[in-house]
Amino acid sequence: MKFVKQLGILEGILFVMGDEGIDIKSLCEIMNINETEAKDLLKMLKKNYEAEDRGLRISYLGDAFKLTTKEEHREYYQKLVTNPGTNKLSQAALETLAIIAYNQPLTVGEVSEIRGVQSGQLIRKLVAKGLLKEAGKSDMPGRPNLYRTTSEFLDYFGLATIDDLPTVEMEENNESETELFTSIYKNEEDKQTL
């Protein structure tokens, strides 16, 4: 009977903590249990969620235990995200997140310079969505805010830590890019004259 009550408490704590999740130390302090008991409870609750009629699971992401959705239901969640009535990330938002994730922390000005367009409004929206957060002040004149990704960002992309981002290799051959642009431009010009 004691475990049933503790499982309910644990489930409630995970629900209340939401996207932030909870680390094992905090869980022990809140529930007044030791680490072994906490791990046993997490395992029991995790097993309960493994039932086919359950839509949630317990995941360990960003150094915290969180309630997340099941991977096998992904297609339904993708439909939800691609539905025009839901809130999805634009290509510009994804680009901004990638720039900050790989170079964090950055100021709005630095992101705008890399993207080639003003990014302040977009960064404010990403902060409002919880994917970015202020991370102090820059030493640059005016001391602008620095921004970095959040644990919600890690959850959104299914990452345990920021180190799980795929590596990106950049080629510095601008000449071939210019030639490609010029050749495409000439092809478009040729089509118009035909």
C-alpha cells in the first residue's frame, strides 16, 4: 500500500515539474526517501507506463526525469504538429535555434549577423515558447542579453544533453557557391529569353 501511494506522489511530481523534470537528488529530498528507493519507484512507475494502453513514459533527458510521450505514437503527434491550427516552428525559428545551439551563448545582434536578417522578434518568440532563455549579459557595448537553449529545447529535439547535437562540418569554398549561384542565375536568364 505504501508503494501505491508513493507511486501516485511520484507521478504527480513528474506531472507538476512538466518540461523541467526533476533530478534524483531533488526527488529524494521532496519525497523524503533515499536514492535506492527513488530509483525503485521510478522503475515501477516506468513499468506501469509500458502498458499498451498508456500514452506516456518516463524519460531521462537533460539530467532530469520527465514524463514524455511514447515514441511509437510519434506519427499522431507529428500530425498534431503539422496541423495548421497547432503551433509549429518555422524554418527561420529552426535556423535561429540551430545557430544558438551550436554557438551559445549569443546576443540578438550576433544571431542577426549570422542569419543576415534581424532576429530579435524571433528570439523573443522562442523565449516565450521556452526553447531559449536569457543567459546573462555580454561584455559588448550596451551589455546586450545573451541567449542559450533550455531543457525544453532538449526535450523538443529528443536530446539528453546539448553534446548530443549532430556534428556539422562546414566547407569554406565560397567560390563554388558563387559559381553555383551564377550558373543558376544564367540558366534562369536563358529560360526567360527563350
